[in-house]
Amino acid sequence: MNLHHVLFFCFFSALCGGNSGINIYTGPEGGSGTINCHFTLPGNRKFFCKNECKGEDILVQTDDVRANRGRYSIEYKGESSGRGIVSMTIRNLTQSDSGTQYRCGLGGSLVPDSFWDFEVRVSDELLDRKSGFIRTNIEGENVTYPCIDAVNRSRIFFCKGECKKEEDILIETDKSRAQSGRYSIEYKEGSTFGLDVTITQVLKSDSGQYRCGYGRALSPDSSRTFSVIVVDAPTTSKPTWTHRPSSTSVPSASTPPPIISSQGVLLYVGLTLVVVFILSSLAVLIICIKRNPTLCGLRTRGNSDATNMEISPYENCPPVSKHEDSTYQSLSPASMDQDETYETL
């Protein structure tokens, strides 16, 4: 089966739109698709889950290189640089898969070391069941797509539809960069893909088939055809990528910063702080009791305002014996002189 692989790392940001929300991918009903999640940290346990990633929401979880479960499969490929790629495949896509939020990652599914979040939508308008997942854009984004590099760079073009008529041509130029309204094309010497095309502020009406390449649009020397799908912005968004810092992780220019920690991590951190606080308080109390064995409760004395303060929270404490060299004695309110606070014995 010819599966279309979606590079989930956004082609080094060349494919990333202006919206920082969750990534959306659309697949054909009845077809299959694979998404590749690229991670900068190595890991042994791999997982693929949906929604809250609890119980039955965990679709595949394994310490092996690959694993299958029903319509879902996962495969891990390590790179010499220490990075890893987690490839997830969903077969026989149905409408029940549409609108579901998925997660792929390394580590535990509840408290992962690294993970990607994305949403899958299923369309019955994609006639080619082998098309796999197609990156789906949010209305209002600025989106960029790469074109293949070629030897002949004297003329570049960008068109929509079948590109068989003059009105299908959006841009055709012999310059390295050109713009027409919301459409632009640019050739960058030494870049990853060479030629990029951009649509700013995409609309739902921009959905359709496009072509970009070299030569003339109606008779190209080389070209690439791709589909653009534009949908309404989702009502909620989730972090698309995050990782827990570790001593072996060294951030680099190509490593996206963590966006937000997962709720599970925050919960564990909060509980840990509470436990540490309680244990610290108990330790201080024990030390105080050992240093003052005659005290059953907490007794504090101060002379800044020429008064004595004594706090005894427990009522069953035995009376404290008086030494002959005691400096203070307790005075009852009835016998206490108004002008005298202390009495020397």
C-alpha cells in the first residue's frame, strides 16, 4: 500500500503557517495515512494515543521498534545524531476518526518526555484513497509550500487547478522573487527546497489543487502538484510540542522551545512541593522538641515590649518545675501591679 508520509516537523518551518495552534491533517475516508513525529531526544518507550491518553485512549505503547494494534501501528527509527522519528499509521480511516486529537511521543503517555499533538479530519471528497494525510490550514494563516529543485531555474511559476489555461496562472516570472496579491513565489539559492510558494491570509475558498515549478506554467520543465485544504479555526487548541528538560538534553537552534508543560507534570510538581513542605515542618518541630525537652508545646519569649508570651497548645502538659535561679515568675492578673511587669526573686 502506498502511504503518503507527512513530515510532522513542518519541513524545518518551511511549511509552518502563522497560527501556533494545533496542527490539523486531513485523510481520505477508507484510506490510510502515516505521520512522522521528529524528536530531538532519544527514548525507549514510544506511544500513540488520543484525547486524554488514558485507558482505552492509548492506541499503541511499546518499548520495541515497532508495534501494531488493530487499525493503528507505530514504528521508531533512531538517527546517528541521537534524535528519533516516531511514525504512526492509521488504516481504514472513518468519519469517527474525524475531529479527534492525537498524540505521539516518547516516555509515559501520562507524563511524556516529549510529544506532538495533532488533529485528524476525514474527508469523503478526497477521491484518491492513497493520498494519505494532507496538511490542513487554518483560515487566516500564512502558508508556505516547497517546490522541487531543478537544473533549469531561468523561469518559475505558480498556478492553481489543472494549469491548462492562462487564467489558472497566478505567477510566472524570470526573476527570483515575485508577488501577485496574496500569492508569492521565491527562489532561494542554497535553501532546503530551492523554490517556495506562499499564500497569505488563506481563505476556505483557497482550498484546491496547486502547481509550482520551473519553466512555463502551461508547459513546465519540472513541477510539483499539491493540495491545499483550509478549514475554520478550532475552538480550542493544545500544545503541539513539548518536552521535559533532562540533564542529557542540550537545546540547539533547531530545537523548538517547550510551549507548556502537561497538566500531569504540574500535578506531580504541586504534590511534591506539598509533601516537602509538610516533611520540613515536621523536621523543624522535632528538632525544637529535642532541644527543649521540658516544653510540651511551643513557648516563645520576647522583651521588645517588656512582656512575656507563653503559648501551650496542649492542655494535658505537666507543670514545669521552677529553678531557684529563674528570672521570671508568672503573675496572676489580680495581684499584678500595673506599673510592674517582672518581679525578681
